[in-house]
Amino acid sequence: MSPAPLDRRTELAAGLARVRQRITSAAQAAGRGPDDVQLVVVTKFFPASDLRLLAELGVSDVGENRHQEAEAKAAECADLGLRWHFIGALQSNKAAAVARYADVVESLDRAKLVAALARGAQERGGPVEILLQVSLDPPEARGRAGAKPDELARLAELVAAHESLSLRGLMAVAPPREEPIEAFERLASIRAEFLREHPSAGWLSAGMSGDLEQAISVGATHVRVGSAILGLRPRIK
Ligand SMILES: *Cc1c(COP(=O)(O)O)cnc(C)c1O
């Protein structure tokens, strides 16, 4: 038997309350207001029924990282008024499709994706907000998602050339084998330099279940939190 919906609702409400409290405390410790940090609840692997409960509990922003799953859930939950953040690896042949339902694409990391995203955004008839994903890996370990810091200027220029795309800022994931705070301090200085050229692109999406405090301490405006709210993701779908 599947658990009664009321139990899941209670579970999600408790997870949300804990995470909201962590955000508030971290913001306070950093001398920032709790409203300076937007919670994006990462719902990948979890069913549309959870999204419905989260919306009822006041969640406005959700994140997904796999195109097919995200597209299906966005259609199924179209009545909920959620803002959809795409936070996963983008394939160039899927980028236009992602921009048709994602309100925010956080993972733009190479030039090849820009035109396709712009086309998808235009087809949906509204601007799509864009974050450039920057890699915090040491140079010898690169190859994972994310542009190199010195590629950001060119990417930003390409995005700015499209009216259907709205450049908002940067996104990053802390590398696994390093203290998150060290990586996030590098991120803060990359961002400071980026802001000199793009002062209106002030969003910084950083911090997940395990490191949201460290991200908020360096200025994150968006945290992407999954397991601390929804529980452990199933290993296989
Ligand atoms: C899955 C995912 C998250 C959420 O991770 P949790 O540790 O479950 O909070 C955040 N950001 C990205 C890019 C992800 O893929």
C-alpha cells in the first residue's frame, strides 16, 4: 500500500520548515534578509503528486535536471503556477524544447546552446531567464558540467544578443572533493568580476542540501535543495 497522502504532506511540510529555518539562520548570520534567498525545491525523481503538495505548502520555484521528466511534469502541473528551473546537463538537440517550458535555465555552459535556447524561448512567447553555469573544478579536473571562468564573458555576450533570453547571473555546484566553502569563495570572486561587466545579472544559484549555509555566506541568491525536503531519491527510476 502506498502511504496516505496526508503522511507525505506532513513529511514535506516538515522538510520545508527545516530548510526554510536553515535559510533564515544562514541569511541572518551573513547579515542578509531571509527574503534575499530564493528556495528552489529540486523535485527530480519525485512524482507530480509531490509537486502538487509542495505548491500547496507555498513553494513557488522547482528545479528539474532531466529533460523528458521535466517536460512531462511541467505539462502535468501546468495549473500550479510554478516557476520551472532547468538545472541539468543540456543537450544541444534538446535545448530549444527545454526553453519552451523552463522559466529559468540555470545550466547554460557552452556557446552552442545559445541559439537553440533563444529559439525555444521565442516560440513560447516569453523571455527565458538564463544563468551561466560555471565550473569550480580545478583546471586539471575539468570536463564536468560548467563553463570555465574565462569563458563567461563570451557566453554572456552571446546571450545578451537575443531578446528572448534574459541574462540573470551565475550557477555553480561545489566539486565533491573540496570543502564547499573554499569552492564557494572562488565562486564569489568569479561573480564579483562578472558583475563588473554585467551589473544587472546579480543572481547566484549555489548551495544544495549539504552546503546551503556556505553558499548563502558567500552571497547565493538561490539555493537548490532536494533531498533535505523530499528525502532520498530512488537510485533507479
Ligand atoms: C540534484 C541537484 C540538486 C539538489 O541536490 P540535493 O543534495 O538533493 O539537495 C541541486 N543542484 C543540482 C544541479 C542538482 O542536480
